[in-house]
Amino acid sequence: MRRDVPIVITAVVGVIFLLSYFTPHPPLNVLHNSASDIVMIIAAFSILLGVLNLIRVNLDKVSKKKRDWPFSIVLIAGFLIMTIVGLFFSKGRNFMEFGTNFRYLYDNVYNPLSSTMFSILAFFIASASYRAFRARNLEATLLLVAAFVVMLGRVPIGYYLSSWIPAGFRLGDVATWIMDFPQTAGQRAIMIGIALGVASTSIRIILGLERTYLGGE
Amino acid sequence: MSELFGLWLGALLTLGIFSFLYKDNPFYKFCEALFVGVSAGYYLVTSYWQIIVVKMIDVLQVGFDKMMVLGYFDFQNWLPVLGGIFGILMLLRLLPSIGWISRWSLALVVGTTAGLYFTAYLASNGMIPIKETIVPLELTYPKLFLAHTGSFLKDIPATIWCNFLNVLYTYGNWVVTLGTFCGLIYFFFSKEHKGVFGGVAKIGILFLMVTFGASFGYTVMSRMSLLIGRVDYLGTAFGEFFKLLK
Amino acid sequence: MAWKKSPDDGAGESNVTTYDILRSNQKDGLYVLIGGVTSGQEEFLDNSTKDGVKYYYKIKAMGKDGFSISSPSQAISSRAQWFDMNRIYIFIMSVILSCAILYFIFQAKAGKELFIRKIAGLDAVDDAVGRATEMGRKVIYIPGIHDMDDIQTIAGITILGRVAKLVAEYEAKLEVPVCRSMVMVACRETIKEAYLNAGRPDGYNDDMVHYLTDDQFAYAAACDGIFVRQKPAAIFLMGTFFAESLLLAETGNSVGAIQIAGTARPAQLPFFVAACDYTLIGEELFAASAYLSKDPKLLGSLKGQDIGKAVFILGILVGTILITFKILDIGFVFNIK
Amino acid sequence: MNFLGKLLGIDRRIIFLFVGVAVALPLCFPEVNLKIEITDSVKKVYDIVESLPEGSKVLIAFDYDPGSMPELQPMAESFIRHCIRKKLKMIIMGLWPQGSVQANLALEKVLREKEFEDIKLQEGVDWVNLGYTAGNEVVIERMGSNIKAVFAADHKGVKLENLSLMRGVRNFSNIDFVYNLSAGYPGTQEWVQFAVDKFGAKLGAGNTAVQAPLVSPYYPKRLLGLLGGMKGAAEYEFLMGFPATGVKYMFSQSVAHAVVCLFIIVGNVAFFLNKKKKRQGR
């Protein structure tokens, strides 16, 4: 029951959905189209597990006065406020409409935090390129040159640097060439490889060869 | 007023996150904890309203109505029950003695994924790139031009450069076919990368490096624009603040 | 369905601008608008039919000054098929690929030795875990930010199984902060099993895996905090990543951890290559668990993959030659409808 | 440790500082006027709008959310500015839920500008905002036969029949130009495939820097003009003779790029000098 039932479920479900791609006949086509919804519903139920874990870990920190415990209070408070406001004080299912309390919190707390975290990438991209783009060997040099040309080719400085060359042959055009040809080739090789890797992983899962995530007895 | 308060609150939190760039500090820890808590709440609320309510309860309601009013059973409307049942099985994790039943839900999800991804990836990542790679290759000589302004001697470097780029563009498709070929050779697992095979695989790596460099450089622009947007937001918030002080 | 162009189509002042398509269940019943096309076209595909039901169609030609309606068409009904002929080639490809993979799995099972080349990033796993043990610091494993409905996450978790076994053997410490609840459950099962197999079931506890939040940037913020405060000796990033890839990898780099990353998201690979010590590129991520397990059956599947690769390469070469010399365009074989 | 070694292992916070200053400082000097090379595809959009007679109807599709504001909002603003200058009628819609909100923000901002102080524009007569409708490319396809079948009312709930601007607007054949601001899916690709290919609409577009190369193959045949990223926004403002946010942002972006490039160069120079020194030392 513990070990074999899950393996059978995985195999049967896997084969059904594999075939459903080729069969536009009910009930397989209906199943095919509803698959993502079913999975989403399971995920929506299980989010409760994660959230309870989050609360438990942080309550634990507070009660045992572990390092940085006051911040755990902030975390729990943030979670409770957002959840209660969203479930009970924000126009029900239209909770994201303009003017709801939930929307206010989203716009003024969640969104600034999220977009700032995103924008920090600008700094990290600079420090990563300083460190990584050094002409140590042939591979690193190609990495460096491609990045450098594309980076410059897409802003006006690139234009100023190469304005002595007739239009159509400037830095921007070299950047376009790199993007259109060698870059496309590399992307395709990676993509085709991934398709094969996914296929092989799928088969291993369906055959029950990869099943660590199902645990033991 | 609440709008202005919101703007400043947002600006303060923005600064809190930025402070991490200097070093980890209590201000950042506060923002981080708040962010984790608020976003976990956000996802809980969204999953409830947009998935449990819209994708399950509403759909079942329609199925129920169809059965009651029209008297026919629509399979499609009852499928969410499957999600509900396995979702509840997942929650049995909370009871240690029968927690292992949740593996059935995991098995269902993993099986679905394995089945759907096999064909989806084979189509979008396998077949389509191959179809796009099959293009006629240029077999003629490139047209070379002597000078772009008429006087060859006046602009030798420019002319050489133009011809160089012209050749690159003319034989672009060769580069794509060759690069895809060598890149795929690199991914071979069951053959040692030695001799000619190893050489081709090496060229494959070089192509991958150009690819990585180019897409890195390509992304810099959009990341910078995000930062510009953020900094401008901070500027607006401070502007409002100083206006108030005056 | 198809029809003849209106005589007004493309002729002077009272040009037809659009054709509206009307449909009904009965010949003389109420006709409802279901779609339209611009002038000059003579075809329309109705995707909204119920199988087995008879339909009648009318065409309404719209001009600038008025319209005219055709008489009803013959009854038409659509019918479901058990096999989608549009997908015959991808079906053939699936069969070839599956057979190749299965064949080599069985070959390996029968005891045939298979050669697998070195993958540098995976050979470094041992060192990374060993270093963590020596330094007395943690190993942190991040299985991407997607849920179990992404095959990359599953691949990431199977690799976690191998890494966790090593960690158990070395008696190092492991922490897995996750971004999805189902992933939390799966990771716990995986690690528990790994500790059991390593003969250290008592070394495992549920708190090794903890959930943070579903949000990608909040998750990244929290992970960055963990990196900076715990200063792990090794960080694994295996699974689906989006923009947060560099947020994680660059902070991990700044605390001096050995980083091994792997993803099949081409857009994020450059950042891992720039900021991590080792990167598994695309297909290598899916091969990793087989490689680390050294299980002949799993290694057999890698050999099967290579056969698929050979077929694809052959397809590209033959197709290119044929089309270059204008003999035949075999692109339709790889066309997806 | 010697100077070169220090330079190679520079504290990344110094790099952060430089990037921060490079982004923030130019924003403080909006007066600086960069010379900008005008791309053909941008000029095309400008020329088409210039050529439209007064009272022509322009459809503006806002397919983005606040995440892409820095790049697309300046484009939206200058296009609206251009429309008001040319006295064109604007029909606004969004395939992204947030789109029509972005439109209102842009419209409000432009209407407050000094140039238009004396102009009184009326909603429903000079512009309408149809709001958002779910359905992605299907929305475009259905608009091709009848717009009223897709949008029954505008964003405030006013019936389309009661909006004088919408009288006589049945489908794309009654619209003189479609302008799409896109940050992904659904966006310009879908507009080209459905509005242009199926219904022959005249389409111009503004895209984020990441999106632009994906749609640039459509230019110039199926897509009549294209603005790409902040540079595109700046160019359009330049053409309008009204340098605003786009130019300001563009300046900031250029400096930031230059700083990153300089760091890469410095890093490599230090790397080679260090290698040479080590070799000599041995």
C-alpha cells in the first residue's frame, strides 16, 4: 500500500496522459485539458501544509527566543493581516479590484518589496559580470566578447563608438548577428537536448525507476 | 492621504531591501520577514479565491445545475472532484499515522507531469527547433564590394570591416546548422569526448559560451531599466516628502 | 467549410469587407454569429461544434452599404477521432525514442557494460559535501521555484536524493528551504529515504526541509538571508529558476560557498555559468540523477537518449542537404499542429 | 596584497555604489540632451501618425503591467501626446488586466501637461477606454468581426452605443491605425497574427527591450513600425520634439551600461597585468 500503490498510480496516470496527446476523443481529450486544473487544485489544498509549517517554525523561534526571533513576529503578523484582509475584508472573490483593502496592501507593501528585490538584479548583474567576464581561456573569452558586444550594441554608446562605419555594419549589427546566428544555434542545441532529457526522465518515472520522492516503507 | 502614506511606506520598504546591498542588517531582516509573511498570505488568499472557488466550487456548481435542471451528467464539470479528493489526501500529512497516504497525491501529480511533459517537450523543444534548423544553405560566393564611398584607400578599415560582416551575414545559416550540430554532439553521454568527436564537442561548447554571453548581455538592459524605475519611484516619494516639508 | 466569393468581393464601390459565419441546429431555426473572416477568403474552420450534432451554416457578406445572406448549407456534423493524424510524425518519434530508451534499459539490466562520459559538475558533488563536513557548515539545497507539476523540479528532487545520501554518509548538515508545499512533502520523503539507505535513519528530521513562501522574490530574499547568516559551505541550485537565479547565485558566491547549479531554463543558464562553480546545462540536469546513482538501468536510459540525439542530428543533416539542393523539404515531418 | 590583486578581488559593494550612482545621477539632470540616432522603424510610427487626418480613429492596446512601466509608460505617454496634438480619436483597450489602468495613468499625466492646458477633451467623444477583457488572442479575433460583441461597455460600464466615438466603429476596417504596447503574451505577436494577417489592420507597436527582437522580423511588412525598449521611447520623444521620461531614462541606462562595460575592461586589464607580473616574478 505504501510503496506499490503510488508506483502503480504514477505508471497508469503517466501512460494515460502520454496517450491523451494523440487522442482527441473523449474522455482522454477532456482529461488532457483538465489536467492542469486538477493539479492546481491539489496544489491549492497543499499550500495549507506549507503555511502551517512556516507558522510553526516561526512560533518555535519566538517561544525559544532563538536568534532574530522578533522578526518572526513580523513575519507571522504580515501573514495573518494579509490572509484575514484577503479572505474576509476585500469584496470576496473580487479581492484584487481597485479600492479593496487587499489591493492597498498589495500595491504598497507587496509590490514595492517585490519590484525592489527584482531590481537588485541590476547590481548583481554588474558584480557578476565584473568577476566572471575575464579572458582566462578561449571559452571565457568568447563568453566575454559576446556579452560585451551585445551589451554595447543595444545602447547609444555602441552607436557612438562605431559611427565611423557605414550604417548596417555597426556594433548594433554585429550584436544582431550574434543573437540571430550563433546564439540561435546554441539555444537550439540546448533545447533539443532538453527535449530528450525530459523524455528519458518521463520514461524512468513511469517505469518506476526514479521514485525517491515517494519514500520508502 | 492614504495614497501618500502608501507611497512612503513603499519607499521605506524599498530602501530596506536596498540596504542588503551594503550588508545584512535589522532593517533588511524586517523587510524580509514582512515580505515572506505577506507573500505567503497573498498566495494563500489567491489560491483560495482563484483556484478553490473558481476552478473547483464554481465548476462543480455548474455541473450540479446541469444535472438538476437539464438532467444530464457532464463528466468535465465533475473532474475537479478528483482534485479535491487528492488535495484532501495531501492534507492527511498532518496526521502522522496515516500521512503516507499523501504519497498517492504526489504520485498522481508526478504521473501527470511525466505523461504531459514527454510529448509537450518533444513537440516544442524537439521537433520545432529541428524544423527551424532545416533551411537551405548559401552555396554562392558572397558579393564583395571594394569601397563604400568610392575611394578604397580612404577608408580601408571600414571597407574590410563591411566585407567581413557581409560575409558573416551571407553564411549565417551555415553557422546555425554547424552550431546546432556541434552543440548536440557535446551533449552525447555515451561516447568519450576524444579525437574528432571530442573536437566537435569542443566547438559545441564554444557555441554554448557565445550563446550564454549573448543572452547575458541581452538581459542587462532590461534589468537596468527595472532599477531605473525603482530609483525614479524613490525620487517621486522623496519629492512628495520635501514638498510637504516646505 | 468553404464557399464562393461574392461577386462584389474586390469589385469597386460596394466592396464586401467581411464574411460573417452564422450557425444553427435547425435548417429554418435561429442562426447565431460564430465568427468571421475578411474579404478574399473562402474558408472557415468551426472549432466549437459538439460531436455528432448536425449543424446548418449561412454566410453573411458584409459590405459598406449593406449585406446579403446566403441560403442554408447542407447539414454538417463533426466526429471525434481516436487518433489525431496531424500528430503522426511526433507519434513515430515518440515511439522510436521510447523504444531506444527501453531497449538500453533492458540491455543494462541484462548486465551489459555501458560507458558514460564524465560530467564535471557532478564529479564535484562529492568534494562539495566533503568540504561542508570538514568546515562544519551546512549544505543548502534549492530545488527550484516551481511545483511538482514541472519535470525539472522532479529531476531536482531525484538529485537531492543522491546528494542527501552523501550528506548522510559524511554526517554533514543539510537544509532545504522550499518554495512550494508539495515540494516540501516530496523533499522530506526523499531525504528520509536517503538517510535510511545510508544507514542513518536517526540522523533525519522533518525540520531539514521547511517552507518559506510561494513568491519567487520573497523566496529569494529569504534564501539570501539564510545564505548570509548561515554561511553554508555548499549550495546546490537544481530545478526551474527564473529571474531569482542570479539573486541566489550571486549571494551564494559572496559568502564563499561552492555552488553547483543546474537548470533547463535556457534564459537563466548564463547567470549560473557566470556566478556558480559548476553548471549542469539543460540535458545534463536530467542525466544527473542517473549519473550520481551509477545504477546501470538508469545509465541505460542515457544511452537511449543518445540514440534519439543521433536520429535528430541525422534528420537535420539530411533535411538540410535535401533542401539546399532543392530536392525535397522534409520540414513537414517536424511540423506541429 | 598589491594594488592589482586588490583590484581583481574588489569588494562588490564598490561596484554596487558605481552602478547606483550611474543610474541615479542622470535622473537628477533631466535637462541633458543626448543625441539620439533615430531608427527607421520608430520614424515609421511617427510618420504614420503624422499622416493621419484630424479625427482619424486610433486603437491603442495596452498589453503590459506595472512591471514594464519604465520602458512602456514613456512610449504610451508620447503616443497619446502625439494623438492629442494631431486631434485624433483614441480607443483604448487592454488584453492584460492592468493595461487599461496604465492607460488612465498615462492619459491623466499627458492631459495635465502645459501644452494641453487649453484643450478640453471629453471622454466618450475624444477618447474611450474599453477596459480589459479576458481571452487573449481570441479577443482580437472576435474584434475582427465585431468589436461590440467583445466589449459591450467601456471601463466605467457605459454602453458602447451611448458613446459617440464608437458609433460607426464596427471592426478593424473602421480603425485607421492600431498601436500596441506589449510586454509579452498576449501582445504584438498575437496582434500581427490575428489583427493584421486575418483582418488587414494597420499595426504599429512598442515593445520592451526583451520582446522587441522577437517581433522585429514582422517589420516592415506586417508590422508597420516598432519602438524597442527605452531607446525606442526616447527616439519617439525626440521626434516629437518633447524630451520627457524616455530620454531621461535612456540617458540613465546608457551611463549604467557604460559603467558595467568599464568595469569589465578594468577587470581584464588588471587580470592581464597581474598575469604578466606573476610570470616576471617567477
